[in-house]
Amino acid sequence: MKKASLSFSKPKSSVVQDKDSKVFNIVNVFLLLVFTVIIIVPVWNIVASSFASADALAKGNFIFWPSEISTDNYQRVLSDPSMWKALVISLGKTALGVAAHTAFCAIMAYALSKKNLRGRGLYSTMGIITMFFSGGMIPTYLLIKSLGLLNTFWVYIIPALFSYYDVIILMNFFRDVPDSLEESAKIDGASDWDVLLKIFVPLSKPALATIALFHGVWQWNDFMTAKLYVTERGLYPLQMKLYEIITQSQAASQQGLNAAIEISTTSKGIQLATIVLTTVPILVIYPMVQRYFVSGMMLGAVKE
């Protein structure tokens, strides 16, 4: 007597789903590769152009690597004392600005996340209004002037302390912290400062790191603050120096043709080298902060 053999086959719907999944993955990988090439090629062209000699940069007949390599652009940038001073200003305003902005927004968010805060609705409404309306350039300039912040280092820090958008992010994150943690801490005699610094801040590292990164990138790339409120060249950040190089290159086009080509080519090379040097710190810092972009750090902290 022959034993009956049993064979199992996947349902037709499952086979169709597997096929659709494979097609989606292929299309997704292809699109991501295309977007990657679109992003990487221009960036690589800037890096390659920064290492090009003046003649190779004037010809411009290359994409991936110049025909003649030279480090003159970087030597000119690094040999300029004003560049090093601008670097110190950029590093200082970014580091201090990120620390002050993150701390100020965390304190505001902690207070606004409490339902028993008097006037909480009014404060929230005032914060939302600042997200859509501002006083304008001239009233803001007059305010900065009346505060005595013109031509001071603090003009980079104090006006950028508050951002209600960042407060909303932190406020929503603080609301997810279980009330049991705060209640147990206060039973043990902890103050609001202790609760904020020892409970909320450690549990909110992903949100704080995200805000710090976003504000740090903004601080590092900001040149409008210097352009509007700073006339003392010793307080210029790197981005303002880069802006000066660009304007000098544009002004060179108004001179004689041969002189304009030579000056604009040199200015373009210095401009590209400055762009590369100003981008390197962000590329170095971002991977260090990226590990904090994790959700669910509070999972399992308290069992309700």
C-alpha cells in the first residue's frame, strides 16, 4: 500500500505579494541609486574643483578630477589670518549657541508640558504666533540696536535662544515621560530642577540631540546675522568670509576681461576650498550625534 504524499504550495495571493515586493525593492533601489548619484556627483565636483589649478579651473573641462592638481587654493585659505579668526568665531558661536538654545528650549518645554501651569494656553498662543509672524527686518534691527547687540559676539547667541518649533518637539517628548517617574522623584524630595536635569534630560537625549544638530547646522551656515548686524570684520564668521569672496569674484567681472578672468578664477578656487573646509566639521560631527536618533529609550522604564 503506497503512502500518500502531501505537497503544500503557497496560496496564489502570497505569490503575487512576493512578486510585488521584489518589484518594489528593485524600483526602490534603482531610485535611491539615482538620487545618490545626483547628490554625490555635484559634491564630488566641488571637492575636485577645489584641488584644481587656476588653468584647469579656467578651462573647466572635467567632472570627476582636474587635469592639473594643485593645493594653492587651500594654502591661500589657510595662510589667511582672518580665516583662522573667522573659524574661531564660527566654532564659538556654534558651540555656545547650541548649548544655550537647547537648554533654553528644554526649560521652556518642561514648563509648558505641565497642565497645572497658569497661563499655559496664553503662552502657547504667543509661541505659535511667533512661528507665523515676525516684526520684520527693520523693527528687528532697531530692537537689536536698542539692546546694544550690534557689533558684539552675543548678537549670534541671544536672538537665537528661542524657537517655539523646537519647544513643541521637546514638549511633546516630555509629555511621554511617565508621571510615575516625576511623582516618585518628588516624594524623595527632588525639586523641579532635579526632575528636569536627572530624569527628563537623560530620557530625552534623542530629541535634544536632534534639536542641537539642527540648530548647530543653522548656526554654522548662518551669515545673514553678520551681514545685518555686524560691521566689525574681526567678528565675521567663516560664512561671511565666504560671502566676501563671492562678492569679490562678482566685482572682478566689472574690470578688464583678462584681469577679470584671472581674479574670478582665483576667487572661485578659494571659494570652493572654503566651502569644503566649512563642510568638513558638519560631516565629522553628524555621525557622532546620529546614534542618539533612536526612539523608545523609555520603553520598559515604568510598568503601569
